[in-house]
Amino acid sequence: MILGVDIGGTNTDVVLLKNEDFEVIGTFKTREFDLSKIDVDYEAIGIGIAVWFKKGKPVGAPNLERIPKIETDKPRIVENDAKCFAYYSAKVTGKNNVLSLTVGTGIGTGIVLGGKLYKGDGLAGELGHSYVGGRRKCKCGGYGHLECYFGGWAIKDVKEKLENEAIYDTKGFKLFCIAIANAIMLLNPEIVTFGGRIGGRLNEQVISEEVSKLIPEVFKPEFRVIKDDYAVAKGSALLAKDLLKV
């Protein structure tokens, strides 16, 4: 049995992988989360967390107030949360070349190429911190990043805007689509997937239509919104299963 944990900027989700099935353990506030208080028997653990890793070491966490306790004596894998989502996306879609975006407190990006996670020198896939213009201050310390315009901390009344679809009229959404289009032209993925508590509630058709206007038809991938708040946690468990061979 493998525990899967998704530590995000606001919420932490926990699932248990039993053979091929997932059991949802629960959702906790990240600022209060303590792994030692999860009363579940498990053999290994996969942890997806909103942290930048380079050569296995954390080098930044713009959207985390603190990194929760993740001490355990069980075998474990710790990876960036968006990369775990990309891994899960590849598994559930059956695609080998995947571009994945999580939109929650911030914007995360994961890439799967040839069926394997692509990390470059460790940090590949951070569209949220790509420059889109202006001088708005980003939580990472930079200016004019995509996250300054789109995502949980950038958009006021985001839940209301999702419900009444006003989110698609925002400057942030238009910049979001431009960033996706640029990434598609660079990577030529088979599919682009979206997740997170905001991304998983976006309209698949609207995204497809808006991004498709910005790229040549021959580059157009499939678009898929994965409506599963536990997708990152599941991806981290699957990653642990495959890498730890348990």
C-alpha cells in the first residue's frame, strides 16, 4: 500500500493506493498538516509538493508559507506537485507526450516526453513564472509573471468568476492561453491537461477554442480537463510505486 500526498499552497490531499485502486484519506489545511498524524498503514509514500527541486534539493517554494513535516521511516519519493500531476495525466490518458498545468493557489507545469517525466536540469516546466509583461510583483520575487495575473492569489472572487464564467473575460485568462500556445509550439505535445482546484474546473471547450486561435492547426493537441482534486496525490503514489518498485 502506497500513500500519496499532495502538499499545495492552501490544501493538502492524501490518498492510499491499494493494488490498483485509490482510497481517499482526506483533505487538510496545509498550514496545519502533519504527516505523523495520518493514522494509515503504508509501505511507501509519494509526496507531491509545491516546491522547486534542483538536483534533488529544494530551491524555492513561492506559494508555501512553510513546508509541512514530511518525516517518515518508509521509502519515499518527493517531487514537485505539477510534475506528479503530469505523471498521473500520462497514465490516465495513455499519452506519451504530455503538457500539464495545475491551477490552484498558483500555476504549476509538468512535462512528460516519451513516457517519462522531463525535468531538464531539475526545474523544467514553470509557465507560471514566465514573463508575460507588466510590473506586478510575484510571490517568487520576480515581476510580470503569469501567476501575477492568473491563479488563486491573483484573481479576486475566483470561485464566483468560475461559476459565472467571467474568468474567461479576464486579462489573466488571455495571458494564460498565450503562455500555453507558446509551450505547445515548443513541445508539440499530444495532449494538454489541466488540474487543480481552479484548473480542474475550467471549461475544456473554451480553452481549446482560445488556444487554437493562437497556433497553426497542425500543432493543435488534444485538451483535457481532469476533474479530480486528488489527481496530484494519485500521481505521487503512482510515481512512488514505479520508482521504488514496491
